[in-house]
Amino acid sequence: MTKKYLKNHKEFILEKGFTIINSVFSDDEIVKITGLIQKADRSRNNFRKADDLFAVRQFLKEIPEIKNLVFNDTIKTIVKELFGEKYFAVKSIYFDKPETSNWPVAYHQDLMISVDNKVDISGFGPWTTKENQFAVQPPLPFLENIYTIRIHLDHTDENNGALKVIPGSHTKGIFQPESINWTTETERICSVEKGGIMVMKPLTLHGSNRTTNGKRRRVIHIEFSDMDLPQELKWAEKLN
């Protein structure tokens, strides 16, 4: 994966708010990753189990032995070349929408960050607290700084809930989905091959349609930043 190749992806994500890079993980690496997930203790609070979703919050903390598999040499190169030398992971989620899962996700932006506690700081809010985990909407510069990598453990297209995005919407700040002007905006379906990744700016408006082909979709979602929070706050999952 050459610097020139990644430079093209960097330019695309800065302009459009997302990019897709396939062939990042081999079939063997995916088998090892999914094997560790299967063996994990699912009784813990950060494991959510339902008929239409299995999810793990603070994924890299809950299954620490998976880090070396997730951060393979290709991912490390992508983070360095697309984001920058000083970026670190700040949030991680695993989710598995099984074959029976068939619910759409409306257009939205990812506006909340995970932090270690709740404190009153100017510019930070609103807050949410769930099972002693804290999330807050930070000032706009923090959101503009974040990159998200979505690792696809299954082939995903328009038939099994691939993300749809509005290219360029990440440049408009906090943007209400109902304000979308469909006479000027376009929609892009982001198909990703098994073992590929989607890289996205969290302010990019995104959603997904219902699954129509009965195929599962397993994704590892990791957010990265190189910004320090105010002294009273810490990232909940900071990982270099």
C-alpha cells in the first residue's frame, strides 16, 4: 500500500468525508479476530445481546488480546498516512447485525465522544450516562478532528445494510438531517468487501437501509483523535 495510493484516499476523505479501502485484512486474520470474539465472556456489562443485535462497547478494552490482530501493519500505515503521526484510538465498538436483523438507521452525524466522568465544562454538552459510562458532545473542533475506521468482517452492500452517506456533508458543521436539500445533495452507498475498511469523518451524514438479502453484517468501529481533552476530562478508551 504505497504512500501515493494512500495520499489519494486522504485527499478524497478530506473532500468527501469518507473513503473505502479493500484488502486490508486477510481471510486468516478475520478468522482469528472472529474466533477471539466468540471466546469472549459475554456476561459482562459491555456486551449487549438481543435477537437483532450483538454489540460490545469498549471493544478493545473488553477483548485486549485482539489489539494486535486489529492493528495490523496495514492499519498502522493507514492511520499514520491518512490521519497523522500522533493519532490514537479513543473509542471502539463491535457490532453484529445477524441475518434476522432488519432495521434501518436514519441519517445522522456521530456527535458524542466517550469520556471517563461527567464534569461541568464550558462548551461540552449535552451529556448521556449509561451503566456508568459517560458520553458528551464536545465543541466542534474536537468532532472535526476525529476519524473513524470501520473494519468489515463480512461483505457489505446495499442489500445488507451498507452505510449510505452524503458526500461533503462533514464540512457543514453540526447539520440537522431534516435540513438536507435533496435537489443539491447526492447519496452514496458504501459497499465494502470482507476484510476491507471504510474511513469516515463523524460529521459526515450517514445512515443505512433495511437488509433485504438475509446476510449478516459484522463491523469493528474505532474512532481516532490526536487532541487532548480539558484537564478535568480523559478519553474513556485512549489507546496509542
